[in-house]
Amino acid sequence: MLKIILKNGRELLNDPELGLNLESKEEIEENLSVTGRYDLCTSDEGFIFLSVEEIEEIKNII
């Protein structure tokens, strides 16, 4: 599981079991590098479209 921390302080969980969420920090960073965005699926809000400019940090959590 990964935590995506936005520049506005909001923290989102990236659960690879939901939607088409990617499994690793490296996969997300590569996707951001290529497309400039990441489509995160959450259990409570559905899809959230994140731009590379919004993301502060991606952390592995256990």
C-alpha cells in the first residue's frame, strides 16, 4: 500500500486492489513522468485525477 501526499497536505491511500491503481512507487512515478497525471481509485471517492504538480511525495506504508 502507498500513501500519496499532496502539496496541500491531503493524504490519499493507493490500494492496488482498487481499480487500475499501480502497485509500486516506481510505477506511479514513471506514469507521472510519461503522462503528467495519475488516476487514483479510492474506495470512498471513486476516481481522483492527480496532476504531477499536485503531488508532494509518494511513500510506502505497511
